[in-house]
Amino acid sequence: MTEFGFIETIRRRFADLPSNAFEGIGDDCAVLPVGGGESLLFTSDLLTEGVHFLRAATSARELGGKALAVNLSDIAAMGARPVATLLSLALPADAAGRWAEEFMEGYHALSARYGVALVGGDTTRSEGGITINVTAIGRCADRCIKRRSDARAGDTILVAGVLGASGAGLRDLLAGRYDTSLAALHRNPEPQVDEGQWLGEREEVHAMMDLSDGLASDLGHILDRSGLGAEVETARIPVAEGADLRTAACGGEDYKLLLTAAPDAAGRLAADFAARFGTPLYPIGRITAGSGVKWLRDGEPVALDWQGFSHY
Ligand code: ADP
Ligand code: MG
């Protein structure tokens, strides 16, 4: 069974249980309205040695930053502000001392940058590799929450940065080239924490998520949850320097925001975004009726076997 097939089975199996006011499985975060026009948001991500990282190819400090960054990205993806995390570590004996201290240094530095508290977790011994689980908690005004399910037909699809750098960096790492700038980008993703909150405030932004599994896979989640389709002009996909188009579309872990916005307001939104953050919002296509992504080259449909990304 695929990862998404398994998640869908879980979702159905547990649908008989009370939701206790939560919006459940299927978005970047679970959402709990807490009154006063606000909600708390919860997300959890697991990093496991040999699957998500190779110990020889990353420093402990970098991994501490990345373990937190990928969770902050999911909070930002819904327009929320990260407020706290819980951190659980399973550490083999050879990572329990200095390695763990350096890991915590990286985790602390990124926590400090965004004013995020560390409020709990668990620590245990591992007989295998290192496993890291982070749960992040965010807070958001209800009116600012951006869901995957809120795309509308006609919306412009935008990406908040160039794509493919992380995938190209992974290629370098797997070839044993640990010291390239792309490999460094792969190890040190920058979650769009301020950008996500800023986009959350904008009413013309309808659906949003973060790109962790690659555009080709992740756009599909917005389409499935919104019950719509899309046309994407492949020439408009912003490709990072050193990457190619296929990696930009299929490589994972860029952690850039993917959003849909009212077409008449998208130009203004992009201009304001550029003025605020100094980087463009790239329009790559539009939401349509139907289902699935239609890839275009110069306006004509092209058959591409593009799929999302799986780890090492
Ligand atoms: P993301 O890439 O944003 O972290 P995923 O694609 O990993 O999201 O997960 C999709 C959805 O499935 C999310 O809502 C996530 O919370 C949920 N999910 C993933 N694994 C599980 C699980 N084992 N049990 C319950 N929900 C899960
Ligand atoms: Mg996500």
C-alpha cells in the first residue's frame, strides 16, 4: 500500500470516533477552534536515519534546524504563527552525547529566531538509527486559516519561490558531494514562516500548502481536497539555479508555499509580496473544473510522467 493509501485507510477507520471539535486528517495541520475567533493548529513530522537523512552527510546542528523547519513549514502553510513544539528523540549510544548537544543547538537557534517554545517531548535509547519526531503547535485567527480544500475554479496558482534546489542538493549528497551549495540548501531548508502568516492575512488567497513532496504530488492534494483540476504551464515553473525542470516539479523538500488566489487580485498580491519579502510569487497556472493536473507546454497539453518525490 502507498503512504497515501495507508493514510486514507486510517482516516476512514477512525471516522466513527468523535472529532472533539477538531478538523481532522488531510491538511498540513489539524485545526482546533478554541473560541474568541482563534484556533490552535497541530502538526507532526518524523525524520528517520537512512530514510530522511544520512548521518555522514549532515551535521547534527543542521539536522536540529531541519527537524524543526519542516514542522514550522506546515504551520506556515495554513497561515498560522508557530508558538510551541514537543520534541521526541530515539538516540543510539553513539549519538547520545556530543551529537545530541549539537542537534539541540540547531533546534534552539531556529526556535529562538521565531520565538517558539519547547514545551515537552520524550527521549529514549535506540538500538537502531536515530529517529526524531517533532510536533509543532501554531495559533491563528480563524479568518486567516488557509486550507488545501479552498481552491476555486479560475484561481491563479502561485509558488512562493524557486523549486528544485533541494532535489538537486539531494542528488549531490547521494553522489558523495556534501560540500556544494545545493547540498547545503537541502540540509538547511528555510521555512516561510513570515510569508505564510502574511499570506494568511490576505483574503484573495484561497488554498495554501507547503511543498514537501514536490509540486507534481502536492498540487494534487489541493485538487483532490478542493474537488477541482488544474492547468500548469511548465515553462512558468520557477527552476532554481543548478536544478532542472523535472527536479523542480518532482523533487521534494523545497518547503516553498504553494497557493491559489482570486485571478483578478493575483497580480496585486504578487507585487505586494515582492515589495514585502524581496522575492516574487510565481504564477504557474490556474485551477479548473475537473480533476488532476494538465501540464502544458506553450499552451498545448504535454504527456509527462511526473510524479512526486520519495526519500533516499
Ligand atoms: P505533510 O507533507 O504536510 O506533513 P502528509 O502528506 O505527510 O502531510 O500527510 C497528509 C495528511 O495525513 C496530514 O493531514 C497528516 O496529518 C495525516 N497523517 C499522516 N500520517 C498519519 C498517521 N499515521 N495517522 C494519522 N494521520 C496521518
Ligand atoms: Mg505540508
